[in-house]
Amino acid sequence: MVRLADLPEWERAHMLEKIPALPDFGLSPWVSGGPLSTRRVALVTSAGLHRRGDRPFGLGDARDDYRVIPGDIDAADLVMSQLSVNFDRTGFHQDLNVVFPIDRLHELAADGTIGSVADFHYAFMGAGSPVTRMEAKGREVARMLKQDGVDAVLLTPV
Amino acid sequence: MPTVQISLVREHTAAIRPPRALWVPFMLGRPLGVPGDAAFQGRVVRAALGLFERVRGPVLDDYPEDAPAVISTDEMEGMACPISFAGNVEPASLPGQVLEEIDQLRSWYDIAVARRGRTTLGAAGATVEDLTRFIGAWVGGDTPRPYRDDLPSANALRLACEEIKSFYFEADAGQPGVRSPQRVLQWFWRETAAGKLLVELQAAAARSDDPAVRHFAADNLVPRAASHGEA
């Protein structure tokens, strides 16, 4: 669906206009690890998810914060406060896993494809630029992932 | 930390060059492709995690399987717009019409929640009726206090709009038949009083003295598809 050639001209132009503003990190750091069947996997999403009672994502400084999602959370306790209005939310309404595939990870752990699922996962609110504004919080999350023994992260957009 | 990402806009990922990425041909908002289809989602997750087995990068692979198209069942009949003014001496105000719609849609919403075992409402922390009155006051030219002390006006408005839309979208899912995401969007923005109220809010918020409210009106209220007449 998100093939630029399939989008209307105004949306294609919007997507292409973003490219010059994207950061050039100058490298693609390559961190290896053991076999997938031994890895401890966490999810980090930019979908703006959080527990229902947690602070909603917002404008200004609040947009750079992250929210912690416990690995054993009930799907019924997760809500979304993403700023963008330009993506489909009906899929998320129907099934959390189409955005945040936590049940799929637990299935892969059960059948031995991955070693285990992290105790904690993390959500950012990805709308807005520059994305480099999130670096400090990203490093903070990376430290906590290491504390949790995580050695594989699946990043999911929205 | 080893990472792999799912990419929805290939051109953006190619520009950033992350170490491992799997581009998927799915609509924005559905990075795992198909809600309610665990097998489909599982194939996507396996393909993404499989990139951890590569020995060098950066890697940007294309996922080969499209999500099946959702065919709406209402193309001929039109969707049920629940509002009716029969018996009214005079039509309600626009916020009043929205409250009538909400009242009418409530049973469909309850059915959807019971069927799914969850609702995505609750981020704002107020009822959809109170949120409608809050937006209605703005449309009427007032600047009411937000319904929560910890929310500035722009965020209170944004969350109110999202909450109302979620209520309508979830209520639609309780009704018989199937609507594509595009059809649901068209219904909301073209055929409901709530959609009209949010369009009027955009005009009112654009006149605000608060720059955050004006920014919200410009960028985070009406989707680009609706602004371009495609929703």
C-alpha cells in the first residue's frame, strides 16, 4: 500500500519532501549477536502507545518522552495518543498486534524460534522532526534494555 | 544493541540506512499487515527477525506478500448515518447533533467492545459526551478550561478529537458488514456531524491566540486525505 507510486500525487510529494530533512548518521552500526533461538527480544514502537492511566503523549517536550509497556500487559490496557492523524487506526482498534506484535513474540518464544521475550517494551511518539531530538531518550532506553538482558530489538513504526 | 526495523516508507529507510530493515507493502498504521490474522503477522515478524541471521549490512529487504484488500460490503447501500431529526421542532446545534449521533451509536460501540474484549478509548480521561461539549465550546468561540488540569489546550483538543473518532470507528466495527479503512474515513469526514464539527474546530482553532492550538489546527486535526477530498 505504501508504495510511493501507488499514492496520490499530494501524498507522494509529502513523503518525498521529508527525505532531505532526514538525518545522515554517516554509518550503519552493525552489532551482531548469538543465534536467534537464544536471543531475548524487545519491542520498541513509535506508535505513541501507553497504558490507559499513563500520561498521554503531547506537543512540545512531552513528544520526546517514552512510555514503558510491561511485557505482561493486557491488550485492553493499552491506548494510543500519537500526534499524527495521517495513518489508519482502525487496525489497531481491531487488534493490538497489527501495531505491537507482543502476542506473536510470545508465540515465537514458545516454539523456540527466539530465546525469550523482554520483561519491558517501550513506546515513543514518532511524529515530528527532527528525529535526532530523541537521541538522549533513545540511549536511555538502550541502557534499560541491556539491564533487562535484551540482545535483539524489533522496531515497529505506525 | 542489535536492532531490526519494520519499514513502511522504503524511501525514508533507504535514506537513513539503519543496519537491518524489512520494508513491508502495507498501509500506514498497519506495520504487521492484517489485524486479526496471527498467521500473517507471524510471517512478517519471522521475516524481520530473520535479518538478525545476516552476517553483514546494512540490509533493506522487501517483504514479498501484500495484505489482502478489504472489500466494503456497503458500496451499494451506503453506510448507516445514525442521525435523525424526525420529530424535532428544530435541528439541534452541531454539537447537539454529535451528541445525538453518539447516543445512537452507543449500542454499536458496546457490541464492538464486547466482541473485541477491549476498547482503545481512555487516553483523554473524559467521556466522549464531555469531549464533544469541550470541542463545541471552542467552535462556539469560547476558550474553555481543559477537562484535565495537566493538559494544555492544544493537547486537550487533540486527544478529544482522537477519542471521538475512535468512538465512531469502534462503533462502526460493531455494525454488520465490512468497511475498508478508507470507507470508514470517508463516512466519518463526509457523512457524520462529528466530522463536520471537527472541520469547524479547525477553522476556530486556526484563529486562536495560542500558537500550539494553531499548530494543532494546521497539522494534527484533519487528515491530508480528507483535506484533499479523498476521505
